[in-house]
Amino acid sequence: MSDEGAAVVAAVQAIAERLEAERSYLTDLDSAIGDADHGGNMARGWSAAAEKVADLDDPDPATVVKTAGKTLLSEVGGASGPLYGGSLVFASQELDGGITADTAVAFAETYLEKVQDRGDARVGDKTMVDALVPAVHTFKKSVETDDLPPVEALAKAVAAAERGVDFTVPIRASKGRASYLGWRSVGHQDPGATSTLYIMEELLDAATEHVDVAETPAVDATSPTIPDGEEAAED
Amino acid sequence: MKKLINDPDDVVDEMLDGMVAAYPDRVRRLSDTNVLVREDAPVGGKVGVVSGGGSGHEPTHAGYLGEGMLDGAAAGEVFTSPTADELEEMVAAVDSGEGVLLVVKNYEGDVMNFETAGEMVEMEGTEVAEVVVNDDVAVEDSLYTSGRRGVCGTILVHKAAGAKAAEGADLDEVQRVAQKVVDNVGTMGMALTSCVTPEKGEPTFDLGEDEIELGIGIHGEPGVERTDIMDADAITEELTESVLDDLDLDEGQEVVTIVNGMGGTPQMELFVVNRKLQELLGDHGLETWDAWVGDYMTSLDMAGCSITVCAVDDELQELLGAPADTPALTVR
């Protein structure tokens, strides 16, 4: 398996484990302003995705991401399937040439664009977009303007996503199921923004780990490695 | 609640197998999916017309598979959108190279899954167009929808688009007539009782013995008003006036009407409603070109009805009157 492909497979598995661990917390968040299925949907979908990508034979990163996205589409369904999975399927095309700083930025931008097109949501609507927009813009600026190494850029993006999640608490929902509650949605943290943050945190962990491994000279040849960890922009 | 089901998890799967067993020469099931297509799909030289949505609205949508209407119908779980990967397979299975029209009811899950599927098949080179049906005049922005919900007017969209496609029209033309129906149709429903989903096994919402819900959605979403029970004429007047207010038609306009049963309503009652509906249309100076009465888009076992009015010009009359041969609707 290509090092990059293996690294992305490992990242998908880490995300699946994290979302399983956060399952009941996400469902609690969703109970307050939605229909109480986000934790179960995410955990089930990513767990199926982790199984699917583990079965791929020597995949490149784009194939891993596309497979994960397609699995989410079919396993999660509802609105979350297209938002989380469909966006991955489309954005995976940006990784066709492998993972570089440039393709990672393109991937992140396409993912965001698809989420926004599909959900017709903007910053301030109390959705996953509130975490994604600052994260993707921060990642792009950190790579392109500040010339930061991609893993550092990703760390900044995760911090930006975290502030975005906090920002969802005091605002009123105007997209998605929560919008039905109007002002009663105020004071609750958005579950979609929260799961998006968890996914990004796992990507950062996976990227950091693989860069460390890559920098260790006596690395096991079968060990997944990735030079820059830009695939982290996967979300 | 007593139900003719085995396991709630199997109800959609078993229903689809039963439909194929009932109409083996008309429909077939794409393997490992909840998609039914016309037995002879893809029909060469013809634009494909497909639809889909949550189950529990039968005969919507698979009942309208066949000549002059739909080429493909995707069934989701009960009241849940079909997934984009199954929709993608459906479109691929019915595309004869002339492109495919996606007829989508306006619910967030449906719209997102259809749009995702549409973009995925476009990546593979299939031409698709989409029309979103939002005929429910009752409420804006409800439980599963931003904007207005898509309900029974969808059947007229299936009929007009299917007829246009059968004529050999191109995708743009098929989409145009579908949109023309959407632009000219309005519906409002009411419930006497709640539906009962197989999963939950008890009423989705509480409605008192002497209460009705006006403007109910086909998943039991809240309507505009909960009120004391009225007689059939008064209920018919409430629904009809709401629809006509919204459509704002000129005197002398010809219309098609549907009195649609929600699944648990005797036909006797639907005809009683239709009698009053036609009288009211006459009072408004409208002319009924055709009146449909029956269960077209249901909400499981909900008792109640919806009233649909669609303004029809010569073109829509020709298309709605064109031959159709499907399990749930035959026009000769």
C-alpha cells in the first residue's frame, strides 16, 4: 500500500474510533435541537467507512477518501450522508495526483464548497459551516501566505474550527432541523459543527503521527507514513 | 397497534419484493437496492423520468412506474430519503443516453441526496435535470423542509413529464413541462388521525377524539391549525379556499383536481369531499377539466385527505390526458 494511502486509511480508522467514543455526547447535543440521531449516524457511518477502506488493495489517497465518502452516503443517508459523504466523494478528485500542500488546500476548498452548495448554509446559520469556513480559510492562508508547514497549518485550522464550534452556541439556527426551533436553539452547541471538529482533530493527530514516523530514519517499511500530513484537510 | 408486518426493519424490503411479485412483467428491482425500475428500462430513445422518497406513501412512487410515467422509483426507509448511492444506480439503470429528469419532493434529505446523486452521474457523463416539487400551500419551513413541502401535486408532475418523455421530447422540454406543473399546482391536506410508523408502533402525534389537524404534512408534520372536528363540507371549504387563495386563478381557468386519501380514508368520504370541491370551484368560476379521486400519495394509515388543484392549459391537458399504463394509474 502506498504510504499516503495507508496514512489516510489510518486516519479514517482514527475518526471512526473517535466518533464512536463521542457517540452519546453528539446524540445529546442533537437531542436538544435536532432529532437525536447524529451520534449514532456518525458512529455507524464512519465505522462502516473504516471497514471498507481497510479492505482496499493498495489504494491511493483519492480512492480511500472516495470510498469513505461513498460509504457514508449509503450508510448515513438523510441530510448528513450527502453533506459529510457526498462532499468527500467530490473533493477526493483533488487528491488524484497525491497529497501535496497545494492539493490539500484544493481538497479543503472543494469540500467546503460542496457542503455550502448542498446545505445552502452560510456562517452564522448554526451548522457545520461555522466550523468549516474558519478552518478552511485558516488552512489556506497558513499554507499559501504564511508558508507554514502543512501540519502546523492544520493545527491552526483545528483551532479555528474550535472557535467556530464555540460560536454556534449563542446563535440562532437558521438552517437544518434546528432552525425549526427558532430562538429556542440559542444556547445549544451545534452537533454538526462539533462532529466536524472531532474529524479534524483526528486528522491532525494522524498527520502529526505520520510526519513523526516519516522523520524517524529507521522506519518500518510497512508503517504508514506521510510526509506533510496535508490529507488532514480531508475535512 | 395491530399491523400486518413482520419485523419493522424488513418492511420496505418485503414490500418491494411483494410489488415485484404483483407486477413481474412491469417492474423489476435493481439487485441489492431498494430501487424499482420499469421492467424494460432503459427505454431507448427516451428521456428517463425518475422519482423517489421515503416509503409509507404508497402507491407513491413505484406505483407510477410504467409507460407514460416513471422509469425508476427509489424507496427509502419509512419517511426517510433514499440514499444518494441508490439514486445514482437508479439513474444509471434508466438512462438510455437521452438524459434523466429527477423529480424530487421538497424535503431536505431528498433534495440533498438527489442533488448529490445527480452530480455523481454527471461526473460519469450522464445528463440530468431536476425539478423540485413544493405544492403544499399550508406552511413554510417545517420539520423536514425549508420552503414549502412537496406532496400530492407530484403525481401530476410524474404524469406530465412522463408523457412528454414518451413523446420523444428532449430533457429540456421534459423538465420544462414538469416545472410548468410545479408552477401551477397547489395542495393542502388534513388529518383526522395520526399515522403509525412501523418502527414506533404508536401514533406519531396526539390528536384528540374531536380534533383535526389542518395543513398536515405527509409525515405527520404539524400543519397550520388544530381545530375541532367539522363536517366534510366545512373541511373541504377550508382546504379548497387555502389552495385557491394561493393559486389566485382567473375566472374561467380550467383545472385538474385531486382528492387524495391519506391511507386510512374510505373512498366514500373522498367522494363526499369531491362533491363539495367541485361545487366550490364552480362558485369561483373555475372549470374542472378532470377530477381524480383516490389514494395517490398516502401517509401510512393516516385518516384524512388532501386537495390538489392544478391550472391546466392546452399543453398540460394533452400531457395529463395522454396514455399511461402503470400499476396505480392507467389513462387510455
